[in-house]
Amino acid sequence: MSTSTLLETRDLGCIRNDRQLFERLNFALKAGEMLVVEGPNGCGKTSLLRILTGLRLADGGEILWRGEAIDRLAGDYYEQVNYVGHHDGSKHELSCLENLRLARAMGVPSELDLDDVLEQVNLYAYGESEVGSLSAGQKRRLALARLLATDSMLWILDEPFTSLDKASMEMFSILFEQHLQREGVIVITSHHDISLPTMAVQRLDLGKPS
Amino acid sequence: MSSRLSLGQAFVFLLRRDLLLAFRNRAEYAMPLLFFVLVITMFPLALGALPELLARIAPGIIWVAALLAAMLSLDSIFRSDFDDGSLEQILLSAHPVAILVLAKVSAHWLVTGLPLLMVAPLLAEMLGMSAEAQPTLLLTILIGTPILSLIGAIGVALTVGLRKGGIILSLLVLPLYVPVLIFASSAIDNAAMGFDVSAQIYMLLAFLLLSVSLSPWATAAALRMSAG
């Protein structure tokens, strides 16, 4: 396994509503490592993740991808990032397949066939169904299927297990593990316990004063 | 590892996706067109049997109605994408956001601007507009409505994150629409009186070029602010 650092933050800070959520946040993730961001509600987990995607600007510090600042990399960074946030980001009027095709068009398509992707997340039978008619858990699985439909090194996942059942949670845990084995990087927040080999997992508690 | 789509393919893909969405939500997208037709239909009824007056104010009526119809439809460019999180996915795309914005605005014009162009001859006839003025009317609508969509997109991108952005949107966007209104209706007036209209048309074309080249970048920057 290579030991080069992929994602690194330097003195990252975030202010929201005149409140300092975190400051001087430093971490470095090597290929094949996962960062679990923990802390109580409102401690800045989602803000941190959105800052890492580049959707939100940091109020101090910088983020480096392979040693280069992400705001300079722009498109070259975004094609490495796959973000699943609170919103599923799927169009309810389109079918599952149409949504995944769009996700591919926006990023770098993976080599998997889309039918296989749907098969993996147990949505094969729903390929042509409108997303609006799916259950909350099925919509979540479709959002996570984007991770498989596109090729990206860095997965940023904000509460990915919301409204998933136990079996699906285990299935995605396995997918996360496979991604780490392929030398990918994952940043995740979750109130659910994730069962993963502890070696590759770093934990960051935003609730604790540093 | 496979590579990403070319920018042109991504553009066409997003354009097709927005047209498909518009087709599946056709009732919503028919509203602005219906509004346009209804407002213009009311004028002959309200003004009574004064055909000369009607023909005289027809350019103004049609263009004011077109402006308001465009205002009505603006919010739909980014609203649903913002609400369901697809906007985040577009912003995180590997492609330049400005070009993707241009795809979305083009789709918006095709479903809201182009229909106005198609019903305009009928409405012009109904208002008794002279035959000489009608080609100019169509030309101004053809050039003018894309400008409305492009400028409007900046306003929507700025206000989409606000809970009650509607009022601010109209205050932001309407003043920028005024030059289009002035030059378009002046062109039609001149054409009705048999004068040359090339000055106004060139002016409108200049506005169009300016907004095509600048508005997508401004819109993309505003979207980043709203999403952040």
C-alpha cells in the first residue's frame, strides 16, 4: 500500500452564525484510510464535510489534495470527489437509471455496467421506476449507488446510513471496505456504528475542545 | 480507468435531462405561456372597440407580458435542483459549472421562451398589429427572450438559497430587463411606421452576446455562494 498522503488539511477553521465551530483543524489521510468525524449535533460535522468538498469556503486554513490546494485544482479535484450529503440529489421525476446516467455524465464513469450497479445496491428491479415512487431507504441506496457508477478516489459521506435497514448498512460497509482496499479515501459522519477494520480508521471528535 | 465525458457531451446530456424534466412537469411549465396569452387577451376586452389605440400599444403590451411571463418562470431554473440536492452534484461536477449553467439556461429558454415566439404571431394579429411590424416583433422576441433567461438566471442563483427570494428576485432582475424592453418595443414601433430598425436590433444582439458570454460565469459564482 502506498504511503503518500492524499487528503490533508492545514489549520482549517469554520465560523457559523458568529460561532467558532472548529479552528486549527489538522489531519492527513493516506490512500486506503478512512476518517470518521464524530461529535454531537451542531458541532460542525456537516460544515466540515461541505468544506472538504469545496461547496463551502473555509474561514481559515487550506485543504490539500496530493499536496495541492483544492481551489487551484478545481475540476481535477472534483472528478476525484464523490459526495453524498443530507439530500439524495436524485431527480424524483426521472428513473433510477436516468439518474445514474446523469451522475456519470457529470463525473468520471466507472467501468461497471449500470445494471450491475443497481444489482449491487438491490435496486435492479427498479431501474425504470421513477425515483419519486421509491421508499426513503431505496432513495438512499440509489444516492449511494452513485459511488459505484462513477470512479472517484475520495468519498465524502454525510450520514450515509440514514433510513437504511441493517442488511443494507452491512452491504455498504463492505463496499466501503472494498473502496479502502482499492486505495481510496473515505471521510464519513455517522451516528451508526460502522464495523470496519480499525487499522485504517482515524477518528476525529469535533465535540472535544482541542 | 475510463475518462470523463467531453464537455460538449455533458452539455447535451444536461440539456436533454432538463427538457425531459420539463416534459414530465409540463403543467408547471405551461403556466408562463398561459399567463402570456391570457394577459394579452384581456387588453382588447378591457380597452373596448378602439382598434387604432390597440394597434398603437400592441408592442408594449406584448413585451411587458413577455417580461412578466419570463419572471414567472425564472424560479424553475434552479429551484427544484436546489431543493433536492442535485445542484450540489452539478457544482461538484468535473466540468466547468458555467458551461453546465449555460445548458440549463438553454433548456429553460427552449421550454419558456420559444413557445412565446410561436404564439406571438397569433396575438399580434389579434391586437391588430400591422403586417410590416410583425417580422420585427418575432425578431425581437427571438433575440430578447434568451437575454431574459440569461439575466434571470443570475438573479435566481443569488436568491435560490433564501426562504422568500421572490420579491428580491423581481427587484434585482426587472431593472436589468428594462433596456431589452425599451429597445424591443422601439424597434417594433419603428417598423410599424416604416422606419429602419437595424440600430435597435444590433443593440439587442449586443445585449445577447454580452449576456451569453458573461451571465453563465456570474450565475455559477452566485450558485456557489447560495449552496455554500
